[in-house]
Amino acid sequence: MNPVVRRTGLTHLDVVVDLFDQYRGFYGQPSDLALARDFIRARMERDESVVLLAWIDERAVGFTQLYPTYSSVSAARVWTLNDLFVTPDARRNGVARALLSAAADFARADGALRLELETDHDNANAQALYRSMGWAAYDGTLRFRLPL
């Protein structure tokens, strides 16, 4: 029961929309399939993100969404792993690990300098997974936001 991860596009829009809506629900957002569809469709049509789907036995069980950004100092592309979600019934089956590995493979093949992500300070399980896969915290840095 090893997950298979593949990049996807509009062909699997409905599948991604369902997973994205569940992902948003995990973070306390109300279900809104129309909003999810509009958001994901726009990212795909404008080529503003890359979505990787994890499949087990022909069923989509998770996804990750990557957004491109750049490092001016290094003059190189950086990919931000913004979304990572695994359906509750598929957790503890290596799906998140497979998605993270596929994201790293994609970014390497694209010639990116690095992958970046942010997680909640209290998400110990995710932090342990990231560290076990070679991710390192940015020591001495802070992230700031300016609400608009």
C-alpha cells in the first residue's frame, strides 16, 4: 500500500478541490467548495502553483501545493511548500513522507535553490517528520506579516 505521487492539473480539479476544502477545514475554515474551486482553478490556469497528488489504490489521499518564489541574493528560484494534507484515514501510511519526497524531487529537477515551509510551533509531529527528512529550521530568523 505504497502511495504514488504525481503532479496534477485541471484534469483532477474536482479531486484537488475536495482535498483542499478538507485541508482548509483542518485549519478551522468553513467548508466552501465554490471558493476552493475558484482558488485552485485560478492557480492552475495561471500556472501559479504546482499540485502533487498522492494516490493509494486509485484513490487520492493527500496533496501538497508548491508556490514559486525567488532569492534575489542567490539569483535562483525557491519553491514554497505552502499546503500539505493527508486524509485522516490515510495518515501513518507514509503519504506525507511520499509527498515531501516528491516535492523535493520536483524542486531539484526544476533547478531550485531550496524548498521552504512554515508550520505551527505546536505541530510536533510535522516538525519531527520534516527534521527526519533533512529539513532544518532557520536559526535566528523571524517571519513577519503585514496584514493588508
